[in-house]
Amino acid sequence: MKSLYRMGLLVVAVLVLVACGGSPAEVPSALAPSDAMNVDNADFVKIRDGWQSQVKAGLELGMIKPETIVVDEYMSDSDLAAVTDYYNKQLGTLGWTYRKRSPGDQDGFYIGGYEHGTTSLVVGALDLQPFGGKGTYVYVAYGNK
């Protein structure tokens, strides 16, 4: 049930992204990426697969051109709070605006929507500890109108 809630929040976050003109945007690099990419847990796989399919579809519904969508996913050795803090600070420094209607910090995960000119970006981060892993799963997707 929580995984459906998390996927639902992600869809809502993506749909509220609406960009409005400007210069090309810079996206921060990954924070403490780990070589390990596998967490063998059915609930985690369901959430990850949901994010992979729903984020792209949501960006396209928000008028993002499909051919411009870039997706990056990785496991980070950092905890969820550090990942969230990193993206909020880095994106703010780079001129991105946080979408106030984004779900933000939730119980064990984070979903944030950001805008910079004609570029929309979604960051999803999930604490891997409840799924038997270490660190944080991070999913970043962005594209242009």
C-alpha cells in the first residue's frame, strides 16, 4: 500500500511541473554513487519500476518533449537526508526553483520537482534500509519544453 502511495505522489509531483522560459539548466552530478545497483526486494523493485515508467510519462504530460528527457538512476552511499540536502542546495545554487506543490520529504523517501527556464526536473530518493539495503536509491529525470 505504501508503494502505491509513493508512486501516486510521484505522479502528482511530475504533473505539477510547469516550466516557463529561460536559459539552459545545469543538473548536479550524482552524490557518492555506489557500485552496487541491486537490492533484491520485491517492494523496492515495484517502487523503482513504477518511478521509471511514471516519471517519463508525467513529464510528457507536462509538455516536456520526449526526445529531451534524460534519466539517471543510481545508488548512493549517503543517507536520505544527505541526498535530499545535497539536491536542494545544489539545485538552488544553480538557479533551479523548487515546486512548492511537490511532495518533498515523506516517511523514508523524497520527491522534489524543480524548474529552470524551460527545463523541468524530478528527483526521487528512497531510503534503502527498509528494503535490506544500505544508502539511498536516487532517480533523477529532466527534460525541456
